[in-house]
Amino acid sequence: MRIAGVVVLALVACGSKKQEAAPSGPVPPLACDYHQAHVEHHTCIEVRDPAIVDAQRAWYGKIKSDKVTCAPNTRCPAEGRTAGCVKPNGNIVWSYTDAAPEVQRTCTTGKFLALGEQPPAMQHEVYRCASDVVCQETRSVVDLLPTVTATNCKTAGSTFEKGACPTENVVGRCRVSGAEEETVWSFFAPRTAEDARTLCTQLEGTFVDK
């Protein structure tokens, strides 16, 4: 009877773990399964913002050295997840090879997400990293003030705070869609529009006239 009781407890425990890992919430409009080629590193990215699906598909489509498979209207596999990291653009990067403490340690630009924890809602706030001649504006679903993004901005001698970039004396803007964030760079005089256009090309963004 004692052995049978242990077996029952084990089955209950297994069932509880499966229930905890079960996905919840709306199905994301895009999920990209990502296997790095030369190291054992497997992640899966759930793109939750419909407005950036095309940009995200294009971004991951540029990756040729690793195996990336994107599919619409699907979730990342629940089985095998260890933890996640919510990025500023709302993407959830689920890890399948790194232990949860390592995922938390490397989630420096977003919010760590433990198994069973609900991700933040898709409600964006605006943050800016500003200097005299350039300002980078980021829309984020996570608080960027305690992240390495704010630290790097301050280390470079700029000011990091909530709020949009100024609109006065702008000579050009550049919209950049990355894997983790959507940003708008504003360039100010005494830079010229040609300077702004050149810098935007270097950022692989889309130039927008003032």
C-alpha cells in the first residue's frame, strides 16, 4: 500500500507540473523557433504585437547561419520551457536549454518571466535616451528604468527617462525595427538632414523627414 501511495503522489506531482506549464492568454500572431547552429541553445520567440509581425518575420528571415522557423497564429511549445524574458516590444523569448537562473541573469534588457507567471499586458510606455544632438525614443511594455538600457544610456553621458523625444530643431528621424524593440531616433541641429540620413542607413532603419 505504501508503494502504491508513492506512485499516486508521483502521478499527481507530474500532473501538477504539466498544468503549470500549460499556455494561457491569446494565441500570439507569430512564433519563431530558434536553434543556434554551433552551440546547444534553443529558444522560441512569441511575437505578441500584431503591428510588428511583418518586421519581426523580416528580421528573423535575415538569419542564415542558425535554424529559425516562424509560423503564424501559434504558441511556442510549453513542454521543456525553463523560463522566459519579456522584451520591450512585448516579445517573449522562451528558453529550453538554459536554466531559469541563467535566463534571469541574461534578461538585462527586459523582464524575467518564471514558469506560471503572467507576462505584462501589451500596454506601451515611452522612454527616451537624450543628448544635445540625438534622442532615441523606445516604446516598451516593460519598465526600462531598472534595465541595462538605462545604464548604458547614462554611461554614454545621456539622460534616460520616461517621455517622448523633443520635436524642436529636428532635422530628421529614423525608425528602427529590431528583434527586441521598436525605436525612433531624432537628430537635431547642428546636424544636417544629410547627416541624419547617413546615420539612419548605418542603423538599418527607415528615414523620416522632420
